[in-house]
Amino acid sequence: MTSAALQWIAVLAMAVDHVGYLLFPEIPLLRAFGRISFPIFSFLLAEGFRHTSDRKKYALRLAVFAVLSELPYELFLYGPERLGTLFPMKNILFSLLLAFGALWCAERGGGFFFGAALLALGAELGGFSYGAYGVALPLCFYFCSRAFLGEEKNEDAGWKRGLLAAALLTACTVLYCAAHSSMFQIWAVFAAVPLFFYNGERGRRMPRYFFYVFYPAHLLFLVLLNVLVLP
């Protein structure tokens, strides 16, 4: 399975999750399916960090669209009555931006690992989406891929990497569920299935800015649908 296929699965799961949250809260299966989206986005972030030709532009895209997406996200979560309040930076792009910074620190190693830990702590204390889990998961996937560098042609490397990614995902998710005294996020472990079949190839990716535009646009669309069309 290519990274392009993973990207489409993650976008679809995210959209289904948001439809379930706002329009069909009585159907928990929609939210359960949506749990697989963030682990896949985390994996893609780690892969993108390793392979991008310009990390500064990558981080800048995350930052710009995180800011642009916050108002649609606030409207999606709380409705129009929240307009005019300070944005608490809760949308997922802010979490991915922090994770990107943590990946940069982890790659440099040494004392910079402390910086990665501080970013994870800041995500947790600052109320960012998924908290420390949102930073730790991309880090786990990054080191998982690093563990098999140079073994791309080894037939066993693919399934070994898949098993390691599944184990790390399960461990992080169980800890997250325990810390929040809720098993709701446990459905995220099923993201291990598409990740296991990842073949390391790009495939035919969606346009570079598609996700960044789709994210706030689909939130606004759901808000308008909920307010103007549905009773």
C-alpha cells in the first residue's frame, strides 16, 4: 500500500468521524472508524519529515493552515456562539506542527531530545488535540522507520516494520486511554492494518494543498449543513 493510499484512507476516516460527531452522534460506529485517521496522519507526517526536500516550507504550510483552520474548527466544535473568543489552537494541524518540531529535535539527538519532550509536555498541558499522544505517536513512527534504514530491499523488513509500528501504536493508544480513563481511542489500533501493508512507495499522491484546503473547507461545509439544512 502506497503513502497515497494511506493519505486517502486517513482523509476519508477523518471526514466520516466529523460527520458522525456533528450530524449523526447516535451512530458511534462512524466515530469509531474515524479513530484510525490520526495514527495514519502521524505516520505520514513522520514519512514526510524524512523525505521532504524543504522542511521549512513543510512546517510553514502546517503553521499557516493551522491558523486558517482554527475558526472553522471552533465553529465545528462549539457553534457560532464561540465567535470572538481567543483561539485555543485545538485543531489537528497545530498538533502536527508541534510533532514536526519534535521530530526535528529528535533527529538532532543529544540534548535536543529534551526539546522534543518539552513539546510533548506543552501539547498535553496546553490542551492541544490528542495532547502528548499527538506528539509521541509521530516520534514512534519516525524511529520505527529509522530502525530499518538501508533494508528497503530486504523482503522481511516490510512486515517487521509493520509489526513494530503496530506494537508502538497499540502501546501509545493504550497509555492514552488509561490516562484519560476512556477506551474510546482504542479503535485507533486498527490503523495498524493499513500501516502494516505500507510498501514504502509514494504512489499517485493527492495535490499538495488538497488536504490543507479540504480540512477547513469540509468543517465549514458540515457547520453550514447542520445550521441551514438539517433541523
